[in-house]
Amino acid sequence: MKLTEKQEEIFSRQILMKNIGEEGQLKLLKAKVLVVGCGGLGAPVLLYLTAMGIGHLGLCDNDTVALSNLNRQVLFTPNDVGKSKALTAQKRLKTLNPTLETTAYNQTMDEKLAKSIVQDYDIVLDCLDNFDTRFILGDACLELDKPLIHAGVDEFYGQLMTIIPGKSPCLRCLFPDGLIKEKRNKTFGIIGTTPAILGSMQAMEAAKYILGLKVFSNGLMTYDGLEQTLDKVEIIANPICLCRRG
Ligand SMILES: [Zn+2]
């Protein structure tokens, strides 16, 4: 595979980087990335992965666009209200890069779907809004040995975690059940820029992983938009957790 003249020009600023070059740009072009959730986090993730030249994107979301999404889900316009998020996002991304390959899954991410599609991708991005689905996706990634980049947002706060199977602690190591039940599926407030920041960080981690550069894979990054601080907390894997078996 070689870059076309047009691709050389589109991605010239990345090719100029010593950590990318033509070789790195080709790695991005060959990569297949699955993005689960095409909402607030999914929007910057999908826009930037497309702009950076990822070759194939899987888009999974069973939801439709609502007016209350538009403060942060910048893939969509008021004309998209009522339409499928996965299919609308797919169409929008194709206008940014007509050669992008996409597969849209206009359905709920459940155990069956996770087990049948995760294996087709190099890396998976959790852009979800609930922990039930996050655990299903996280378990499938562990089982199928696929790296997962998790992000979550709430008001001015966000978190990010890159999970490399066999190396990193996982979501189950991190969250005690009680905490999850308490916050589960509650509608929460969110300012549009919080998922913009966390989603961009997810896309950055994904690109670095594909390029073979160092990712933060042994803990949790937490972002506080009120204080504009970013902290890294190392997490020790729970020795009896699913991620330590097999
Ligand atoms: Zn674990």
C-alpha cells in the first residue's frame, strides 16, 4: 500500500512529524477502529480519527438524534433530529473523507454483537454513556485480546483509561459495584466542551497506539474542567479480577 499524491498532501503536516512520517501515516490508513457510541464523546473521536486518516471506522449506536444532544454532539444538525446516529454520522464522515471505509451498526452493543464484531478491529473506543454496556464491551475486549480506550464525562469532569489486555488493570478493577449502581443510567448535566476534550484525548491515545507510541495504560487520567487540571492515577489490578485470569 502506498499513499496517493492527494493523501501525501492532506496528511503532509503529520508526515512531517518524526513520530509519524509516511510509514506512520500508512499505519493509520491500514487501521480499523471500532467506536462504540456516536454521541458527545463519539463526535470528536470520529471527526478526528477521520481527519487524521484512519482507514476504516466501525460506528455503533442504536440511538436517534434529539434536540438536547446538539450542545455537544457536533456531528449532527437540527435537520438530523429523529435520524439514526450511526447512519447520520457515517454519512457526515464520508463528506470529510470520501475514501474512508465505514461499517455502521445501528443497534445496541450487547454481548452477542460485541463477540461478533470486536474481533474485526485493531482497537476499540468506549464512547458510551452507561456502565452496563461498558462492562459488556470491556469483557469482550479482554476475551478477544483487543485494546480498549475508555472515556467517561459528567458536567465539567472526565476520565480516560487505556486498557491493554494482559498488561493493564480493567474497568472492573477500577469501579466497585456500589458506585456504579448509584450513578447508573441517570441523566446528568454536561457542558459541550467536556466530551470535546476527553474525546480528543481518546482519539490521541488511539492514534499513538496504532503508531506504536507510548500510551498511558496502567491507570486512570482524570480531567477537571473547573480547575483545568489533568491528573494521572496509577491503578493496581485486582488479582482476582477477570482481567488477571487466563
Ligand atoms: Zn480487572
